[in-house]
Amino acid sequence: MKENPLIKSRKRWIFKQSIKELQLRGKQFWAFFLASSCGMAAILSILVLRDSISKGIENHAKQFLGADLKIQSRIPFDSETKRIVQDSPYKTSRETRIFSMIILPGQASVRLAQIRGIEGEFPFYGDLKLTPDSQPEFWLKPGYVFVDSTLQAELDLTVGQKVNLGFKAYQIAGFIEEIPGDTQLFSQLAPRVFISLKTLQNTGLLSFGSRSFHYFYIKKDQTDTETELKQYFQPLYDRESLRIQDPQYAFNRLEKSLNRFTTFLSLVATAAFILGNLGMISTIKMYLDERLNEGALLRCMGFRKLEVFCFYGLQILYMNIISLILAIVFCFGVVAFSWQVISQLLPYSLPLQVSVNTVGIGIVLVAWGSLLFYAWSLLPLTDLNPYPNADKKILELTPVAKIGRIILFLMMILSLGIFVQFSLNNLKQAFILTAGYLAILAFLFGIASAIVAFIRKTMPKQFPFFMRQGLKGIFRPGNQSTLLIMCIGTGIFFLVTINLLKFQIIEQLNASRPDKIANLMAFDIQDHQKEKLLEKYASQDVSVMDVVPVIGMRIIKLKGVDVSVIRKNPSVYHKPVPAWTLNREYKSTYRRDMKKSEKLLEGNWVSEFYDKNGTIPVSLEKRIAERLGLNLGDTFVVDIQGIELGCSVSSIREVNWLGFESNFFLVFPAGLMEDAPASWIVSAHAGNRKKTAALQKSVTMSFPNISIIDVRSALAAVDAVAEKLLTAIRFMAGFLIVTVFGVLFSSMITGRRHRLQELNLLRVLGTREKLLGLIMGMEFLALGIIASISGIGIALFVSWAITKWIFKLQFIIQWSSILWGVPAVCLPILVIGFLTSYRYKQSQSQVI
């Protein structure tokens, strides 16, 4: 059937006129475009970043590991392990790492460094980038070292200069820019120094008690399979002292670590997207309210409800397309910046890989989410009546439209959950985070609604006129106070939470009272060096805070069951035990008293014990006791240098690990362990940094094997690393804030008509311009205070919960991280409010 020409012409008119309408009124939507596109860009960038990271580390897993197989041990390899590796038909190389101090002759510069001794080809996969390029012929040659480029930049080192390792000096042959398997970001904590393994063994740094790590790297031939490689080294998989890694293990571990970082980025990005769409609902609602009479007139002219719906729907659709185009442009800028930060977390430089499929899926996701919000806003148009009955407000929904909104609301929640699942690839986390989002928004909505209702019902008559009138403006029709409080509160919630959590982790480490706590820590002190070091401290007026013995041991039995049996057949033990708790060497101590960083949870603390033939009462840290499946009274056996000792759990402690104190999983009573081979840790207070640096150099010159750390410098390095990690988070949070202010601008502009009508009425009644300004200022100030208090309140609760239940720390309120939120919110609201209402001075003193 041929289409009616009249209907065809009306369709053509709707299409053309909707474009003209948007062109005429598009200027008032610039804030809407900004808010909406920022939210979309945040979502798209997270999807692209996650996909690039996942594909990059999957395709370069061998480069991250540097080999086809990596064998790791925290104690020197035994002869049997060496024989199996060295007799294998595969290419092998060997490495030993140790943390020690390095000295620049003639300078006061002393730094803790990661000394890495290499024997054989290294790495098998990936590129070891050295500078200058002409120096690789000196690689692993006796008498030469390669130093981390971060140390070069810090101390202005040059090729040919010498550094001291142990009692000998070695010439710098070049600088290390990139090492497969290592991240340059964390080299700021302990810069890397590469030498040959034989040279490292001759430095004298590998003494008893030294914290050394040992590695074998294996490379298979192209004709060999992964299965054959693993089968050959199968006997080593059962060794309790070894950890064996393959490229898949490296991929899984790295991906898990990076997912923790990008998860928070996803949280902020999703929040920006939600707020952008909430602002869109507000903008569209106000726009449709203003166009209500125009729509009713179209109905009088014979246009059907569906045609009127399409007329406005096309305008909204054009807005969405514009926002989406801007979002794609913003997305590539966000990804390029964020990749600079994320690449520092990767142990191998990777090119940024933007997948067309991922971008396409992201566009579909954000477009679908936006369409749901658009449909929510446009539903009232389905019942728009002709002009004679147009006194009915557009927001009054028919029963069918109400049911439609319920369906749309459920679809929005489902779509949010699907997106979070797609972003995190973890169903449990997706459910928790989706529920968390809804809880936060519901809380802010409830707070906003309750405060607005409270102000409306309990307005004190004693308030000055400008205050009462300004507060009444909060619940003026079309003011959208609840939406603004929700959006602004969410933005301030994320920013305050970021600052509070950083404070809980970093600032609690900070030696804020150096006159009362240790600021110098010395490790790997041998028995014959302890008294000499204490004498040196005394001669330089250094206050010794603590002297702690450290004894290395392994757990060989749990509740009478051999650890080797549990490792092979976990079902013989009453609960699953993580492999690392069974394989590791435990650095333990003995002492009479508990420390301030410890809290007794169960049992009795035993100070002394002298029965050599009895079961030794040992205090266990809470989490290691849970992982080992040990409770009060349970027994276990430890091996100390071949001597087996029977132990029982006498108490369980909670330990604050975030202090620069010597804390341990296992603490023995005094009386039995004094004759065991031990190294020592000495903590002291050494005054200002100049004195500390001089003391570090003096100790290192006398005792090269001792690692002596300035706690304040270490904290500064930790803080620098944390700041770099937070840069990307704050950058994404900046998108959230831009979205919030876009919503604020948009809401202020769309609600300007109602505000100007009220101001004009007051002018007609004789109100002075100054008083009108005070009324507006009071309204905007009240909005800012309510929004900031709501956001800060929920930020405090969430930060407290995370600090207590995840970080296991005491929550400390840092007021400087909180109070800035009130002026930071109120001032922009005042500025934006007055900017969007400046026309009240230009308006005629008349009320329409």
C-alpha cells in the first residue's frame, strides 16, 4: 500500500525541523554535551586500557618472565637442584639477588640497591636496554657494573665513575633502562646494579643471614614442548624451598596485580557515566517542560503522539551522537595519558594496542546505557494531549508509562551489572560493586530528600529574609536540588575517599615524631658485628631503640603431618593451606615482651621458657595462624639449620605491619633460642638527615654487608611511587569532576527560567539588587553545603570500612583531607550559579 503523501511530508518535516531545533537551541546544551561525553569517554577508555593490558601481557608473557621456566629459592640451591638444572638438555642461566648498600667514593651518597649477579645468557626473551649503546661489550665483565638509570638521574652518575660494593670499587660501564620482568617504577625504592655472579660472590656480601634470592632461568628449544619441559623438571616441583614459574604463571600474576589498579579506575569511570546520564535526565526534563506547549500545538495540528515523540526523540538522539563523537575523541586522549602511568607498572615496555572490536563494544555499551536513560526521560511524551488539555504536566505519567519506567529501571540495573562484569571479569566483584553503586546513590538520594524536606517543614522564622528566601529556593519547582546533591555528593565522595585511603596507608608510615620513634634501620648484622655497630652508634650519640635477633627456620610439620605430604596431597590436612606458607623460610625472633604494634587476641604470652626437652610455646600472628590452620594448643615442628624443634601455639597476636618496626609471624620466648645462629636488626634514632647520611656512609664503609636505611628517605620513595599510581586515578577522577560540573552547569541553565521569574517578582515588589544577590548566594551556598556534607559523610564511612576490614588498620581522620571539600564544592557552585543567572539584572521588572 502506497504511503499517504500527507504522512510522508510530516515525517520529512519532523526530520528536518528536529535538526533546526537543535541548531537553534544547541548552545544551551554545551554543558550537557561536556558532562555526557566525559562519562562516556571514561567508560570507553577503561575498556580500551584493560584490553590493551590483557593482550599485551598475554602476547609478551615470556618477555615478562625472561625464560620458558624460572626456578626461584630464598636459600642457596642445594647440590641436587644444581645437578638437575645443569645436566638438563636446555639452555640455562643463573642469578643471585641481594639487597645491599652502595657508595660513591668521594661523595656522601649511600643508597640501598638491589645487587644482581648474573651467570650465563640473560635474558632469553625480551630486550635488556642499556645506555650508552656502545657499552654492551662490558656486560658481566669482571670489574664492571651497570647501574639503574634512576640512580644515574638522581646522583648525576657518568660512565667510568666508580661505586663501592663491599670492600671493592667497580667501574660503571653503563646504565640500565629496561629489564624484562622488572618495573622501573619500583626501582625507585631499590635501584638495580648488575654484575657477574662471580664478582658478587667475591664482594663478601653473601654472608650468613643475608637476604638473598636465587634463580635459574631455563630456555627450551623450538622443537621441545611445554609439557616435555615441565616433565623433565618435575622432581623440582616437590621441593619445599623452590618456586617454579612459567609464562602462564607470570601472565596470571601480573594481570591480577594490574586488575587491582584498574578496578578503581573502573569505579570512577562508571560513576562518571552514571552521573553524566543523571544530568542528562535533568536537562531533557527541563527542556521538554519548556517545549510542552509547542508539543501540544503540534498535536492540535494533527500530529500523532508517536510523531511528536519522534520529533523530540530525534533531537535527543542527535545530542547523544554528538556526545558520543566527543567521547571517542576524549577517550584516545585519556588512554594515551593513562598508558604513560600504567606502562611504568609493566615489567616490559609494550606498545599501546587499540582494538577496533573493543572500541566497538564500548560504543555499543555506552550507547545502550544512554538510550535507556533517554527512554526514561521521553516516556511522558507518550501521553501528550492537544493544546486545549495541555494544563496537564508532562511529568504526570499514565499507568502504562509508570510500568515502562519500572521496566527501564530494572534494565538499567541489569545493564550496569553487565558492564561492571564486562569491565572486571569477576562476577562476585561485579555484584558487590553494582550493589555498592546503588547503595551510595540511594544514600545520597535519601540524604538529599530528607534535608530538603526538613528545611521545607522547619524553616525558622527568626532567620533573615534573604536566608529564608534562599533556602526556599532549594525546593523551588524545577530546581532539581536532589539531583544536584546526588551528583556533587558522589564526586566529592570519590575525591575524599582517595585522599583518606592514601593517608591511612602512607601517612601512618610517616615518622611524624622523629624524636620518639626510630628513623634508622640496620639489617643483616652478624653476631661479631653487633657490638661494634652499637659502639659506633654510641660514639656518634645515636639513640638505639631496639636490637632484635633474626633466626631463619622452616616449618616441616603441622599437627603431626609432614609439610611435604600436605604439599603433595592437600586432602590429608583439615583445611587448604596456601603453598607459600609451606614453602617459605620464616624469619623469626625471640623476646620477653610484646611490642606496641602488637595486640594479644587469644592465649597467654610466654616470656621465658627453659625446658629444652619440652614443646616450645610460640606466639603466632593472626593471619599466618589462619592460613596454616593452627589454633591455640595446636602443635607444629620447625627446622633450624637441621635441628628440629617441637612447638605449640601459646598465643595469637594481631600485628600492625605498616610501621617501620621489626615484626614477625612467629615469636619465641626467651631462654632457648639464644644459641641459635642469628643475624640482627638494630633500629635507632639518628637526628637530622645530614647526620643520618653521614652515619649511613660510615657504617657501610666499616660493614659493607649491613643494609642501613633512613626510614624517612624510604617513606619518601614509597610516597613517590604511590603518587605515580594515584596520578592515573586522580586523572580519571578529574573526568568525574568535569562530569559533575557539567551536570551542575546544565541544571543551573535549564532551571534558570524559574529562578529569573522569582527574581523578577521580587524586583517588582521592591527588593533591592543587593538583597537579590544575597538570596541567590544563600540558595547556592546551601546546595553546596548539603552536597559536600553528604559526600564527605559517606566517604568517611566507606574509608573507615576499607581501613578496618581490608587494610586492618586503625582509622585516623585527617581533617585536611576532609574539610577542603566544603569550600571546594561551595565556591564553584556560587560561581556557576551567578554566571548562569546574570541575566536577572538585564530582565525587565515584570512577571509573565
